[in-house]
Amino acid sequence: MSEPIDLTGDSGVVKTILTEAKYDEKPENGHEVEVHYTGKFESGSVFDSSHKRNATFKFILGAGNVIKGWDVGVASMKLGEKSLFVIQPEYGYGAAGAGSSIPPNSVLHFEIELINSRPKPKDSNDMSTEERIQAATDAKAIGNEKFMKGQYRAAISMYEDGVKYLAERDTWADEARKVSDVIKLQCHLNLANCFLKTEDYYNAETNAAEALRLDPSNVKGLYRRAMARVKLESYAEAIEDLTQLLKVEPKNGDAANLYKVTKARLHEQNERAKKKFGGIFKNLSLYNEKTGIRNMGLMPRVYLDLSVGDERYRLVIALFEDTVPKTVKNFQTLCDEKSDVNYKGNKFHRLIKGFMIQGGDVTNGDGTGGVSIYGDQFDDENFKDQHTERGLLSMANCGPNTNNSQFFITFVATPHLNGRHVVFGKVVEGMEVLDVLENLETSENERPKVDVTIEGCGTL
């Protein structure tokens, strides 16, 4: 930790470096900068945090889009640096404060980490198809440069931008789609590699899976997803990837070695389970674990009235209050139209045929937001119930202990999600509605082309 540095000469913004930068790169005025931050009062209580949302914050440096203390503070940082800034009211929100969140004349403490800096990108909505392909190519190239320097988080940001430039391609010509598929594939493969480097194995698996949707036999995609699954202890699924990889490339030594290691770990895992639970797993793999029989008639029920275009449908869901009461309470409350925040009017934002449909982002509506009745997020309650069949209700998340209002309903058994997503209910009326939903057409970003909206919801 460094000695405090007075950046303004009047102690208005005082900086203490918590983690020194590994690189000399500094942002310039007019650049788009990307940060992670936590904001606290002098008492130590947190009033805002990008970490809680699991989403970085971007702004244009020097454009006046943030408080003055931020423009001053971030301009003094180097890429990869993490610093504490103590910001006096005249460089913060002043005598006015900021609504109910920040009282007047508050002294603010911000821990800020500078992740990336680059020239302000052009809005993709104003780009032609050719410009978007070029922007994605450029973002990928910059990502490669960041990766080679070991700046993995900055590289992630660039590869993610590359993917975003190639969204919504429904009206593109076939040749443009083919070219963009190659770039998108490379971005997802590189993202998987970056997330492996940063030990974010959930996102590594997700991006490898996206790559494999574009090229199901891609060796790098199969290997990187297998590596992520091994780290997540999803050994059976990792073995499936490695088996497929070795069919494509039988002499791949790295895959063969990982296959042997993974088989041994799966055997050890099953042996531990047998010792712990006695004969319950005698003839079963750990991935076929069954929950105890519950009386579904005693479980609380909620309904979701859906509109799909001009059609109307109802789903009735039994909630597993016996195993995950906290998770159930969160969902029940959000199904109450009298609650300040509820699901009425929310649209399902993601649909993958043969997998699931996802909704519940009550803040942003696109999968980047959400909030729980317990605060921004709450912890995984337990994983007693597993993803064994069609029609199960499970919590969407962005990693361990990041549950909010988002949820998904399965179209098939999804054992690779066991131990990572909390199952808390089951569709008991309206299974035929899932057939309708699963067969809807989707756009490039996996959003249904026809709005699927929760028109009403409540407890039965």
C-alpha cells in the first residue's frame, strides 16, 4: 500500500494505491475506461458495488458523465492498478447528495480497479454490416494484444465487445454471416481461454459452449470446455467432451492425458459418495442422484400468465418449500403483483431449444440485471434437488452465490448444471406450453423473436 497522494492539492481527492499496476499504460481523456469499484461511506458501509452486480462499469473519461472525483482519480491510474480514493463532497455529490442513497455532504471512499482503456468506440447501431464486422475484427485484434501481455481481464472486455458487434444478424447476407461466424467463434474460444486463465470456470464453460454451437467438433472448444468442467468437478460431462475430441483427433496427447485424469477423479468422486451415503449409489452414478419423494400436493403453487404474441397461456408451478424455503420466498414475493418489484410485464430474454428458457431480469430485461427481495443478490441455498427432467424451475446466476430475480425453466434434463444452480420448483400444469415456447424462433442473441411476456402472476 502506498502513501496517500493528494491529487487535487486541496485534499479533495486523495489516492492510496492498493495494488500496483503491472503495466505503464494510462487512460487518456476521451477514452472509454472500464472499471470495477466498491463505494463506501466513512462508516465503512457499502452503498454501491459493481462486484455485487458482477458487471464492470464503463464511462468516457473527462466527459463529465461521472462525479469529478472519478474523472480526477481514474485519470491518475495505470492499467491493472487498484486504488482507494477518498473524495470530499465538492468532488462528489456536494450539498445535494444523490437521492436516498447518498446524503448531502457525504465523504465517499471508492476502491477502483482499472481494467481497460481504449478510444471511444462507435455505437454499433450507427454502423453498417461491413463496419460492424470490421469493428469486431479490430476488437478481437486488440484482445489478442492484451492477452499476449497477460492482461486477461482487458482482453475479456475486448472479446466481449467483438461478440456484441456481431449480434442481431438476422438481416445480414449469407456471406456476411459466414465471415462473422468465424470471428464470433474465435472470440468465444479466446474468451474461454481467458476465463480459464482467470479461474472463472463457469464463464469458461459457457463461452466454450457458445463456440461449440457454431462448430460442434471444434477441438479447442471441446478441450477448453472439458478443462472448465474438470475444475467445476463435472467429471462425467468433461469425459463426454474429451471422448468426442478424441474421435476427431485421436492422437491429441493433451486430451488423452486429461481423459485419464478425469476418469480417475470421477471414480474417486463416486467412491466418496458411496462411502458417505452407503448403498444409495450402488447402481447409480453420482450424476443420476434422485431426491426423496415429496408430496407435491403440499407444496405452495404460483402461476405465470404468459402472452406469446397474440396467444395466452398459463404455467402453474409447485415450489420446493421443503428444501429451499428462502429461494421459494424470493420467487413467491416477486410473483405478487402488489410487491414493489414483481414479474408482471417482464419478458423472457433468452431461449435455447433443447436446453431452457430464461427470464426474470426485472431491472434491465436483457439478462444483465435483476434484484432479489434480500438485496442485490443472495447465496445458493443448497443443491438437494437436481436438474433431472423437463419443466424444472431453477435459479439463473453468474457464478456461485449470485442469485437474484432471474430464473430459467428446463426443456430437458441438464445434469451439467447440478451443484451450480438451485432447483426450486416444477411445472405441474402447462407442460404443453413448454412445447410452444421451445419451438419459437430466436434472434442471434438467443432472444425470442416474438415477445414472451408475463402478463400476470400470483400465488394459488
